[in-house]
Amino acid sequence: MKKLHASTSLVKATLGDVYTTDWFSKNEDTYLKHGSFKNFSIQLAWSSVVGTANGTIDIIGTIDGLETILSTVSINSTSNLTDVSFVNFDRIVNAVKLKITFNSITSFTFESDLEIYF
């Protein structure tokens, strides 16, 4: 079993912004062309939240070009570094991306870690 490790960082979001990552896939050149993966996990960590902690992180998957929200995690604290959000999936997808909605958060630090097992 192999593991692909991907991460993204985001610092100082602007009020009301929505940030979407690129697609993460088992093959980096194009996600639909090279098949799918089934088992993966995502670790989400944030800290230094300024403003009201009421944002969301959508974990979006795609298969055959159709997108679906697999899970939504609420950003409801100034930091989750002592209890990081960890989501496991056992679903077949071609690729995964994250959509962060800031709402009343004016700035924060964000890290995600994606592990794909194949």
C-alpha cells in the first residue's frame, strides 16, 4: 500500500472569501485520466483565527467529472491544534479538493494533509 502526501497552507484570509484548493489526485498531471482511489484520509488544522469562528471546510470528491461534498467540517474555535480534525473515507473517487468558506473569519492559519492509499 502506497501513500501520497499533499498539503496546502492558507494565511490571512479576507472577510467573506471562499478559497478552493486544486484537485489532489493519485496522479498529479490529470485526475480523470488515470483512474481512481478508494481509501484516503484528510487531516485539517487551523489556528490564530481572528473574527468570529464560523467558517466551514467542504471536502469535495469527484468521479467522472461530477463533484459531490463528501463531508463538511466547521471552523468553530480559534484553534484546533490540540484536537485536529481527521476524516477517513472509504469511497471511490478520482480526486479530492477542499473549499474553505470564511464567513466572519478575517484571518487564520490553515494546514491540510491528504493521504491516499493505493
